Amino acid sequence: MITAFESLPTTIAHLRTIATPVVDHRIMPFGIPALDDRLASRGLRAGALHEVAAQSCSMVDDAAATLFLAGIAAREAAHAGGPVLWVSCRNDLYAPGLEQAGLSSADLIHAQPRDDAALLAVVEDAVRDGTPSAVIAEVSRMSMVATRRLQLVAADADIPVLILRRRRNRDQDPLAEPSAAWTRWRIASASSERLGVAGVGRSRWQVEVARQRGGEAFSMILEGCDETGCLAVPAALGHRAAETAGPARYAAA
Amino acid sequence: MTDYVELQVLTHFSLLRGASSPEELFAAAALVGYPSIGVSDIGTVAGVVRAWEAQKATGVRSIAGTRVNMSCGRQLLLYPTNRPAWSRLTRLLTVGKKRAGKGGCLLHWHDLEPWSEGMIAILLPQEADEENLAALADLKTVYGRRGYMALFQRRRPDDAVRIDALARQAGGAGVRAVVTGDVLYHAPEARLLQDVVTAVREKCTVDELGYRREVNADRALKSPDEMVRRFKAYPDALRASVDIARLCTFDLGELAYQYPHERLIDGLTAQEALQKLAEDAVDAMFGGAVPAAYTEQIAHEMRLIGELGYAPYFLTVYAIVREARRRGILCQGRGSAANSCVCFVLGVTSIDPIKHELLFERFVSGERREPPDIDVDFEHERREEIIQWIYETYGRNHSALTAVVTRYRARGAVRDVGKALGLPEDLTSSLAGQVWGWSAEGVGEKQVNELNLDIGDRRLRLTLELARKLIGVPRHMSQHPGGFVLTHDRLDDLVPIEPAAMEDRQIIEWDKDDIDALKFMKVDVLGLGMLGCMNRAFNMLEVDKGLRVGLADLQDDDPDVYAMISKADTLGTFQIESRAQMSMLPRMKPRRFYDLVIQVAIVRPGPIQGDMVHPYLRRREGLEKPEYPRPELRAVLEKTLGVPLFQEQAMKVAIVGAGFTPAEADQLRRAMATFKFTGGVSHFSEKLIGGMVERGYPREFAERTFRQLEGFGSYGFPESHAASFAKISYASSWMKHHHPDVFCASLMNAQPMGFYAPAQIVRDAREHGVVVRPPCVNASRWDCTLEPYGGRYLAVRLGLRQIRGLSNADGAKIVGARELTAFESVEDVWRRSGVQRAAIERLADGDAFHSFGADRRQGLWKVRGLGEAPLPLFAAADRADQAVSAEGIEPDVELRPLTDGREVIEDYRALQLSLRAHPLTFVRDELARRGVTKCADLATIRDGRHVEVAGIILVRQKPGSAKGVLFITIEDETGIANGILWPDRFERQRRTVMSASMIGMKGRVQKEGEVIHVICDRIIDHGDLLHRVGEMSFPHRTGRGDGAKHAGSPDRGDKGWSPNPRNSYWPPHADGMDPEAVMKFKSHDFH
Amino acid sequence: MPIRQDVEGEIAALPAHAKPPMRELGRRSEAANHPFHGFAQADSHDRVAATVAAFHRAPLALVGKVGRREEVVAACDGAAALGITIGMAATHARALVSDLDIRPSEMEADAAMLDQLALRAVRRWSPIAAATPPDGLWLDLTGCAHLHGGEERFCRRLRAFCQRAGFTARVAVADTPGAAHAIARFGPADIAIVPTGRTVDALSGLPVAALRLAGTALVAARKFGFERVADLLPVARGPLARRLGLAAITRLDQALGAVAEPITPRTDEVMPVVERRLLEPIVTADAIAQVMEDLLGDMAELLRAKGLGVRSLRLGGLRVDGTEQVVAVGTSRPTREVSHLLRLMKLRIELIDPGLGLEQFYLAAPHTEPLDAVDLGAVLAGEVLVRDPARLVDVVAGRIGADAVFRIAPVESHVPERAVMRADPVVAPAGWPKWRRPTRLLARPEPLWGVIALMPDQPPRRFEWRGRPHKVVAGDGPERIHGEWWRRDAEVWAVRDYYRVEDETGGRYWVFRRGDGFVEDTGDLSWWMHGVFA
């Protein structure tokens, strides 16, 4: 196989230069001070690799992680005006659901490679092409070398590469593997606010930053994506629902 | 008392939105235990009368209301609480309808306020958003405590949250919430039909409908208990629905009706005025010596009219008829009250009820208290004058036409459902073509098999099933051809008025049955082609022969005329000219007027389906004795020999035989007339049969009677209508017998009309000794005229109107230009008349230049040499100089003359007839060689002999009542022959029968009295012979009916007769065939 | 291509009426599209045979829309014998012959095929050839006939070829195109050669219709009794022109040669090709990439001159052993951008086996489309430019195949699994209604066990899924979704009541119950998991 990447300069010195946090990276803020303030670069660095994994192997946590990424990509797509490329070997994403997190079908191109190797190649090709505003990839196995390469091309093209690390089995933590990702996240679904009437409130997620360059790990509860992909901080717990819920009552006319 | 009343219900009068009839909805409401439900169609109250009627049948009170979709997107249900509020509602809708034009209703929010008093308004919210808050505030401003907001489920995500938020918004705005069900149909099964009507509305297939489908498909009427369960968290909103129902006390029965006042004689009441008019008229009629019978009858009728308070109505009809007479428009009244002596002396009808023993009581019964019914037929060309006169006289706020609810019939249902289900278009049209137009049964397996289709095909099966359900659903509202509602007060206080599609017309939202139910007065101003024809004939008689005759003068039963009728020599006459009528006449042998009345009534689908024809004929011929199990039936049925032939008799039988009240009998008539027999008829069947058995009739007799009544429910004829038509039949027969020349000319001038094409009319006239002359540019006027020549009759000169494609305006110009001197050449015609070259060409086609020796081909050659249109300046110069013209300097071109056969064919092409010869004369020798008998010779051939007759196909009929038998009529140069082809034979020879233009019918001669049929074994295609006549296939045109042009002219005697073009006259397909007609087997007689 | 030959065999065996009509054409190549082209794709010989057999069992008619009605536009001889005529309404035809095989006509396909034939004719028979729609070809044989063995031999070969290809053909050779046109259609023989100077004689006996007159002129001619061309000849031209129209006279003169009628030949477009011969054979990927770049530069130059962009490119390399290595790439939009095309090409380098070395390359663009200069208006106006995804799509498709790149487009269906479909990745699809939908949808709903729920319209209180119990703390619904009754019987009354439920651990699920809880027909009340919310 003849590839152009063999010739990439991979000296330690070079790695060091690109690994050093630089203030003038382009940043994608979440727009939530509570979250942005705790991130080293006050948001996500645009030209970087970010990894997200579900807290547990349950499908609901996986769905929360999926939508967390979709929201980031949606905001970036709205900002940059390019399509989002979603690369996954599986095919169970439900597009209407993604659209409700702000990532409409008009902004989304799907690629379904046969295996992880092809998947990584597609991601690299796509980022190098420079068209997409973000690339999301669902990967279960990814070597350190691969993450490093993706981080490099992402930085080069100034395009976010968002990796959904899927679990290969129940006990394995995908974030236990080493990675050159800029940030690493763990997402789980959390109980929503109880409404006074029959119904389910806005989604809530347990969002955990497991690792970030130049910053601390932390964890917090956030409300899930709205229709523009924005997260929110839950309102302080109150008794709004109990007070005002329920039907209005009148004296008989 | 329940805890909930449904207030948001659409019926199928919300066209192509609702899927259930008011009857179905109310039946369902009764079943699940509603004490009352509200009916609120979108922008209309068209369904409320039906709902009100359904209330009587089910006991569920109907609350009349409407739903308005405002221009701003807000939607409101409006319910009037009392009678004044109802008027405000109708005025409001009138405003919206006037603004939107036909069929729409466009209202802005600011329209509501002036009409809000006494009105309950329920806002239909979408989401609990800002827009809704604003709407709630506006609602509160306009309606105050009478404003409500609906809570209804959508069965979509976050439904409970939405309802909760809405309830809270309403509470905050001080608007009371009310639970509604947003009902679109009566039972869950109707969901399929709902999707279909949505697809029809959206003009796509159900597959393509996508999100345009009703998102919430849970729209059936639910029980009050279920609604209470669903909304148990909102007890007040549930209670609100009951409170609204209690507040809305308005009942349609309160719409008291007032006759318009006629101011004919000052200082007299209506009754006195009518009395005086009648007395004066009868005095004038008998020159002072009034026979006692008339005086007594008039006195009797006046008493009855006085008791019932009908005098204003009679005066109104009289006023209209008087106006018509003043304008010289021929008219004739009919209907239950028309055949009274009062109407006769006032000239409303021309039937002398004393002489013909048609008595008034039978038609107007005191106990039924239904409004009198007089329809007046006018010449259809001039009916519009009368209509405009009525508008002007009574005012546009007081007069309007009734609506006609055009409902799906089998054919339209199959077509629309087929389209919605994505069947190929030609398939649906062939399916639709298989249906006999009036059918209420839909397309069945039988028709499918006839088309070689697989009934197992799912879509096809669904189509047929759903089409059957769609039958009877209103498709659109249009105007009644002449049913006027006249009121004393403002009409829009009673019912919304909308502008009609035709300019200067306005219509109300209710149709004649609704009007009937509400006991409004209605005058039918209808057009009748034959009256126009008769008026022409009477005028011609006066001008050309100096004879003054009118309809009313023809009271004596002339035996010569009846002799002609009995011979079935009735081509062109009114009503008794169809083949079915003709075949009956020799057996009926009518001898007096009442026989004609029966003749007109008996050859109708009702009596035929009810199997009444044969018993009657047998009894008339004395083969069977009339059967009267009980004396009271004898009184009812004696005149018709024990067979119920008229609607009145059917109702009387129910009353005297089975103890129905008059109101019940009327309901029975209506139940049988409606399309969907939703449980109504079985109820009546038990009651009728049971009642008769109870009164001592044999059960078998009772059942037969019921079948007979059921048979003609909707197609039966009232006696008075039959009498009125019989009068015109007699008059036209009289004219045909005594003045065939006048009859022929006036009939030709009244074309298109009737069953026969001009060729047959002319041929018939010539057989009766009338000379007919071809159209001529120097002799013809636009209409056919009479020319003296010294023979027994005057000669008929065909008019320029006979020439195909020539417009009336051009015809008139040509005749006008001829005024001083006759034309001398083609160019002369062109220059002097100033018409376009194309019109001159039509004249050449019609061989109208023969008077100056130019045959068709030469005429045309010269015409084509002319310029497009003569320039006036040059024309003048040319005339001055007379010598030089384009024609003059052209070299002569010798053209091959047309063959005789070709001339005949061109005659048919341009004139629809030929005076030269019948095409078959050219091939008679060859036919004789092939052993073919002439049609005329059939009369001399013994019964049972095998023959072959050949001719051009005139009519192919496959009447629905005749179980697939095909009737064929062919014509040769000697006459016509009638053939019968049984279904098994037909199938084998389908192709020949359907495609040949000239056929031979080979089979057995069957003689039944004077009726001769050929029972066909084989149909032989002689098309090759016909081709030889002119090297071209033979061009025939479709026989047309005035129905095509003048919608609703009730030639057929049926007020609702649908205006379909007549096309039983089959053109050969190879030339000018209407492809859509291929599968149509439309009969004229056996509907 | 064995299958094609089989099919041609089948065609030859067909009765005449089953063969589509085709008149007066000329070419010899087998590459023409014939009506059985579609069948030839079928891999089973039996299937082809069965189809062909079915084909000539029933009389065939083609119907098309003429104006607002469906009518017969072509009928096979068998159908014609049964009385089916052109111009007859489809319904009428169906009623006349109950087992008539009615198929939709494809006018555009017919025209395209005729055009293809014209193109072949230009290439093989005569440089001046043109299609005369709807069913004919004109060849100018001047100076060409001898190449094909003389006129007569040429005609025979032409007709034999057409027969092989499945067409019924008639050939006429005459002095003027008009006369050839007339004689080919109305003449007595299938092959007619009119000797030079005898045109008038040959035309005289033909009906006037042979002159390609307009409908109105034909009607007029018939009215004056002009049946044959001979009838027109003695009539003075002036009066005749006045009555039949000048166009009619021109047609007559064209047929007789009094007025010239040049044939506008079908132009043969040349496929853009660029070539490079190398001084010495190359084997390395870098070298090949270099050649690719050079060739692409040449190609771009060529395309720019023609205003074209490529949709597909074919690169051929000749090896020293004389064999050829071919790779191809496609693009989703026409382009001539070298860098983009080069990247696509480079993905194919690994497929090239250089062997002992490649010494000659060519680059061809079999599929090109017009490509105008980029409209810069929007850019200059300062609008946010939405990036064109086409290049990205090409890149990804080049790597994993065109099938693996797609968009998800909406299908207007309330049934969740039917609401989505894969669509062309280049075109941006529309969206869905705002009803809450899960993030991931199970390909097949999975059954739930141990469900406790209050009927008829409450969400479950607990359920077991994949062996784990869930206690529900909040729920929304039902969202009622009805079966699509028009699809199949099983869906007519079917109802799914969907609920969104949240369990005590914060997991949100989309579950449904079959049936509305009232009517049995609507479902068996079993519970299913269909998806998860975030």
C-alpha cells in the first residue's frame, strides 16, 4: 500500500510543538459558563480530536453520548456552514432524533465503512479534504498511533474530530486506553425533572470530563441538547411544578 | 344527563374533510348515550338541517353551529344560543361567503364583533404559546364569558403537557376551558374513507399523502364516559360542555317562515285577492256561463287554501306565470297543487282537472300540512329572463336559489377512489364506465369480471369497497337550476347566502329536501326544451298557416292523434318517443288523456324495478283481473288497475293499508329516496308488512306491495307531474299528426334535444309527406323555415344552423347581407356579408352554394382562393369596378367531381343528415347478393324466420335493469330494425359490436304484436361496404341532448335529472369517436 | 457477450409483429439499444426465454399520453389485425381485445435509441446522416455507396442488419431526401431504389400524405379530391399554394428536387482524451502519481476550452508487455479541479500493477457534462457560503464505495421505521415533523416482558428488557400510530401506541403496545421496545 502519510514528520520535537497549549486556537464554546469556565481553553478546541464514551454499556448512556456529540457538531455546522460527516460501521442512528438535537439531515452525510481500519482512513481523508465542518466517528478499537495521527490532521485542517468510543464488552472502559485526544468525556443519562402532569421532562445527562489537556477532570449534571444543539444548566430545584401544575379550576358558570 | 356533550363534530358537509353523514353521527351518538351533540362544519351550516332531521330519528338533540377558520389562522366554533343569535350567525357567514366567492368563507377577526351577541365561541388552540395567549385575550374582549377554549387530545408526544399548559393559559386569561373530541367520523372504521377523501382533496394518492394525512387518526366519536375518563383531571372543562349545550336552546324548528306579500289588488287580503282573480278568470273562460262543476270545485279549493293559508303562495306562482305570459314565454305548471281548478283557470297549467278527473284533494292534503308544491316549466332558452325578473321583483335579500348537493354516485366514487389508491387512470375509467350511472350499489365483482380483471387484487378490492362507502357523500354544492326560495323577511336571517358560480345568481346553503323539512316555500322555475319547441311550433302555425292555437286549447282527446300514438309513430314527441316507450305504446293503446298520464309514468325505472309494468299491461289487456284484497285499497288503486304507479299512491297504500300516519308515509318516501339505507328501510318494512297483515291483508300481498314501493322509491313519479308531462306529450303528438311540417321545422330549430338526431327527424318528416329542402345560401335563414310549394304541407327549408361549425352571428350576417338581392357567387357572399373566410368555408362544406351551381368541391376551391377577410376599402373599390377580382385572374383548375357516395358522406359530415340518399342505397345490390333483407321487409316476414338485416348502428343500449342484454337499433335506407343480443352472444362478438360502424344482424324474427325484434345469433361486420361508399368510414355524430347545454332541463321529468350529455347514439369509432364513451352503456329509458 | 447473442437468437425467432418497427436506417454495429436490452440484463437464460415467450403470446400495443388522454401510439401487427389502430383510446383498445398486452410507450427512450442509431450511421455508413423522428433515418449516400458494394448491396445489408437487431425496416434510395422518405414509407416494396431522374414517376402513385404535409394541408387536399401526388402535379402552383399553404408546395418541390433540402447531419462528439508517452517505463507510485497529475493538467486544459467538467475518468496505462492497466474514478458533480481529481486518482494507484513498467498513459473522460465558470455573485455579496459536499462525497466514496456514503432523507410516513431512507449524498434532504423521536432506533422492535400497565392509555409502570427489570418513574403518551392500510391487509386496523418512559436510573425509552386497548383487531396488546432517547 502506498500512502502519503508515511512521510509525515513524526519527530518528538514536532509532537511537542503541536502538543503545547496555545491560547489562540479556535475555540468552540458550549455557551454555558458553568461548563466553559472549567475547560482549560474555555470551550472545545476546534482543530482537535475529542473522545466521548458512554458511562456504562447500556444503550441509554450510549444514546446520551451520541446526542452530546451531535449537539457539538450541530453547533459547529451552523457556525461553519459545511456538512457534518458521521462515520460509523453500524446503522442504528435515527435521523429524526438527531434533527431534534439540531443536526438536521441537510447538514449530515453518513459514511458506513466495513471496519475500523477503513473508518479511520475515511476520517483522515475527510478531514484532509477540508469540506466537513466536523467529523464524528464511532470507533471501538483505536490505537494510540491512530489517535495521534487524527489529532495532527484535525489540528492541521482546524476541523473537530469527534470520536464516540464504543465499548467492546461490559467491563472494558474505552477511555482506559491511551489516546492523544485533546479532551476525553464520559456521558450518562440522568433522571429528568418530574413534571406535574403525565410526561417526561427535558433530558438530563451526567457529563464527566475524564481528561483534558491543561485542565482538571470534573463532572456535572446538564440538560440535554435543545433543537439547536445547545446544552443547559438545570434550573435550581424548586417547587414550580408542584405549585402551578394541574388543571385550573373554576366555579360552575 | 351525562357529564359531557360533544361539541366539535364535522360532518361530510365539510366537503372532503368530514367522512360521516349527520345520520351516521347521530346514530352513533345515540348508541353511546349522548343526549345532544353539536354540529360545526367548516364555514357552513349546510349539514345542520340533516342533523336536525337525524335528531327526530334518534332523539339526540342537535345543536346547530359552525366552525370558522379565520384569515389570521385562528379557528373558532360558534354556537348561537337563541333564534336572534342564529340570524347573526347566518349573517356572519353570508359576509364571509360573499367575500370568498363561491364555496369559500373568508372571515377576519374584526368581522366577529358585530355578530357576537348571544353567540358562544370556542377557540380551537394549537400550542400553548404566545399566539394563543393573544387569541385568548381577543376572545375575552369579543365574547366575554361566552368565550371558551377547547381542550382536545392529539395523540402525539407531550399531549398531557400541552393540555395542561393550555388549561393554565386559559385560566390565566379568564377564559373557561371546555373539552372537545375533534370528531371527524362516527366510527373508527371510517378512518380509511377519511384518508381517501383527504387524498381526493389533496389530489394525490393515499401513498403520496404523507404528512398531509390527518396526523391524529383517533377521530371517531367517543362515548361520554370515555371522554370523562380521558379528561378526569379537568372536571370543570367537562362540565363546561354540558353548560354550553344547556345554553344553546336554539332549535331549527323556530325558523318561522313568512310568505312574501303579493300586492296584486289593493285593499284585499291574499285570500280575497286570489278568490277574486279566480272568479274573474273562470268567468272570462266560459264567457259568464260557468258550469256548476267548476264553481263548486273552485269554491272547494278556495276553502282548503284558506284553511291552510296557501293563498300567498298561489299568488306568487300566478305573478310569475303572468309575467311569463306577458313576455310571450310558454310555461306549464306541475306539482301537487298545480292540477287544481284554480291553477287551471289562472293559466298556471293547461290541464283541465274537471275534464280529466284530476281532483285537488288528492294532491294537497290538509292533514299533512306540507307546503304546496308547484313547479313551473319554461322554455329553457328564456328561463333566465324569468329568474332575473324574480330577483328584481322580490329583491336579492329575499330571494335565492336552493343548493344542490352533488353527491358521489357509483361512477364518480370509483373514479376518485381509484385515483386515490393509485389505480391506473384507464383502469378506473373503464371500471367507472361499467357502472350504470345512477347506481347506488357501486361497482361489484360482476363488472370487474366483465373487464377481465382480478378481483383478488388488493387495491382493486379496496377501491371497490371504499367506493361503495363513498357513494352518497357530498362532492360539491352547486345551484339548483330553478328552485327559488322567497321570503318576506331578510333571507340571510334564516340561512347563509353565497354567490353562485354564475354571475347574478345567489344560492342558499340548503337543498330542496332541507327546505322541505323546514317547510319553506319554494317555487321551481325550470327550463324545458320541449316547451321552447312547442312555442316555436305555435308561432309558426300562426305566422305561416294563420292558425292560433295554444297549449290550453288542446283539451279534446283527438282520436286520430291517439291512433298515431298507438302505432308508436311518436318520433320527436315529448316523453313517449324513446324506444322503451314506443315498444309499450302498441300494447297500451292509449285512447284518452289519462292513459297517456299512465304511459308517461309507467316506463320509468321505479315501476320497472318494482315489477309493476307487466301486471298493469295484463290487466289492461283484460288477461287478468285487478286484485283488491280490501275495499279501501280499491279507492286508492282503482284508476291504475290495482298497481301503484304514482308516489301518492304508494304513500296512500301505506296510510290506508298499514296504518301509517301521513308524516310517517312521507318519511317512508324520503327513506327510500336516500342513497344509504341506514337501517331506515328495514324498520319501515316491518311496519308496513306488519301493519298490512294486521289489517287482514295476505302476507304475500303485503310483501309484494312493499317490494313495489321499495322499487320506485326514488324514481317514482307523482301523478301531477305525469299529468303535466302527458299534456305536453299530447300537444306535441297533436302537432306531429296535424302539422308534421311545422313539427319538423320547430323540432329542428330546438335541436339539440330529445333522443333522435336530425337525420332521423328529417327522415320521419319525409315519410309523413313533408318536403325537406337543403340549406341554401340564397334561401335559408338561420332557423329552419317553411316554404309554400303547393303540396299538402309546406316545405321545410333547412336553416343555416344545420351547417356544422357555422356560428349564429356569421349566419345572421349572411342572411342580413342578402336582404336586397340574392348572392351571385362565392366571392359575392364573402364580400357582402363581411364574415371570415372560415365561415364561408363552412358554407361550402354544407353545400350551400348549389343555387349558383357551385358544388361542394368547387365552392371550397373558390373559398380557399379568397383572402382572410375582405378589406372594406378595397371591397368598395372592387364593387365599383366589378370586374377584377382575385378569383377572376386565377387560372381555372379542373377538379374531379365527388362521387354520389362521397356527397352523401360529406352531407352527413357537415349537416348530420343527407337529403340525397341513405348511404346503404349505394351498397344495396351487394347486400342483396349477400342475402341481406331490408329493414322494412321485416314487417312482412313470418315470426320465427331466420333473417339478416344490415344497417348503420344508431343505438347500442345495455340497460342496467335488463341483466346484460344488449339492444341494438340499426338503420338502412328503408327503415330501422331492432335487435336483441343476449349476454353470452355479446361476449363472443364484443369486438364487432363495439367497433363496427355498419353491421348485419343475423337471427330469428320475433313478433310481439306490432313490435318486431331480431334475436341475434351473429353480428356481422359490414364495415368494408360502408368504406366503399365514399372510400372513407362513415361519419356520424353523437346524438345530443339539451341536457348537455342547459343543465337540469327536466326533460326526463325528474327534478334532479343529472345533466349528462346523451350518447346512446353510437358513432363508429374509426372516425370522430369519443373514446371515453366506449364502455358506456347508457340507456335513456331504463334508468 | 454470450447473453446478448442468446437474446438476439430469441429475437430472430420472433414473429414479425413482436418486433418493434424501425425504418430506413443504416449501420452494422451490434451496439445499438434494442427493445430487449432490459431483458439481456437478466442472468438466467430461462427467464429471458420466458419473457420473450410471454411477449409474443399476447398482441402488444404501446400507449402514451396524447393531450389529455391515453391512446395507442403503436401496435404490433397481431394487434393491428385485431382492429387496434394508432390513435385509438387505450380503454377502447382494452375493451376490444381483452388479452391485449398494453405497455406504456417511452417516447424519450425511442428518440434516444434513434439518435444512437444516427450516431452509428454517421460513424459507419455515411458522414452525413440524420434521424427523422419519430421512426426514420436519412443517409446521404453520395460518394459512399461504392464503399458498401453499391446501392443495392448496401440496402440489402442494411435491411439484414436491422432484421438481426430486431427491427422491421424499409429502405429506399432516391434523388432527394423527400422522395426517399416518401417511398420508404408508402412505396410498394421493402427495398426500393429509384433510378436517377425517375423521381416523378416513383412519386406519382403515392398518396398525398407521403409528402410530409401538415394535417390541415392534408385535409384540404382530400377535400379538393387530390388523392395521389399525381393529382397535384398538373395544377397551377399559384392557386395550389393559396389553398394548401406554401409549406405544402415546398414539400412537393423538395420531394421532386426543385428545392434543395440539405440534411443536417448528426454530429459525432469526440470523447476528450489526453495522452503521454514516457521516455522510459515507470513502476513507482510516485512516478505514476506524477503522470496522473500531468495528464489531469492536460485534461483540465482541454475541458476548460470545451466548457465541460468530468463525471467519470478512465486512466489507461500500457505496460511494456503490451497489456493494459485501466482504473476509473467518478465524481458526483462535474468538475475539472486537478487537485480533487488527483486525490481521487491516487486512491486507485494501488490497483495498478506496473509489472515490468508502464510506458504510455492515456486519460479519457467518457462522461462529461457542461460546467460553466463558477458564479461568484453570492461570494461577492458576502453571503455565508454553504460548502458544496460533492468533493467530500467523492473522496469518501473513492475510499469505501459509493454505496457506503449517503444521506438520510425523510419519507412522509408516520410509521417510524418507514420515515427514513438512504438518499443521494450530494442533495440536501428536507426534515421531519417535530414529534419527539429517539436517538437510536432498534432495527427490529424487541419484546418486553413482565409489563405492568394500566389500560387503555397509560404508560407501563414496570417492564423487563434484555433480562433487566425497569421501574418507570415518568411516562408520556400514547402517541397513536396507525398501520398504513393501503399497503397490506395486516396493517388495515393495526395500531401502535407509543410511550416515552423514563426509568428510575434516568434511562429514557421508546416503547409501544400493539393495539389501542379497546378493539381486538388493532393488536394483541403485546409490548415492545423500539428505541432509546438520550
